[in-house]
Amino acid sequence: MKMFLLLVMSVTALFVWQRYGSSNAAPESKPATASAAASATPRPVYEHDWAKHSLDHAQEVANQVRETRQQNEQP
């Protein structure tokens, strides 16, 4: 019983540490291209809205590929 209680308490502590510990960390500086692309999205990216984030990211990648192909075709 003590071992089970210790396991539950450590898993809970790890969950709380991961959940709330990362929000206090200072944000990393991103390259200028990433911040420019992020500001061009029509809606803000929410931390817990993974579906919209994945669709936005897929659209950004498709746009980057399209731009790269257009640049490569020009002499």
C-alpha cells in the first residue's frame, strides 16, 4: 500500500511540475521568419487547440514549399 501511494504521489508531482513549471519559464527567442509567419495567420494559435494548430502549420509548410518551388524555377 505504501508503494502504491508513493507511486501515485510521484506521478502526480511530475504531472503538476510539467503542467505548471513550463508556464513560468522564459520564452525562447525565435528567428524573424518564424515570428513573421506566425503573425500572418488569420487566428491566434492556442496552446491547447492542437487541431487548429496542426492545420495552420500544414498551411504554412505548403506555402513555404510553394514559394521555394517558385524561386527555384526562376533563373
